Amino acid sequence: MTTYIFFCDALRMLTNAYLLSVVLVIAASGIGLAVIETMEKTGE
């Protein structure tokens, strides 16, 4: 039995993974900046 993925489906999966990674990086940077800002405020 040969199992394969159509090009269209593979492209859709890669696109979804790319967009998800972009969203996660933006969210992580926002959280990191919030943590750094909080640390700077408490240090004063």
C-alpha cells in the first residue's frame, strides 16, 4: 500500500506550520518584553 500526500495538502500543512510559528514567535517576544519591563520597574 502506497501512502503519499498530495502537493496541495503538503503545501497547506507547511503554510499552516509557518503561520503558527510566526504567531508563537510574536507572542513569545511580547511576553519576554513584558517580563523585562516588569523587572526594570521593580529594580528602581
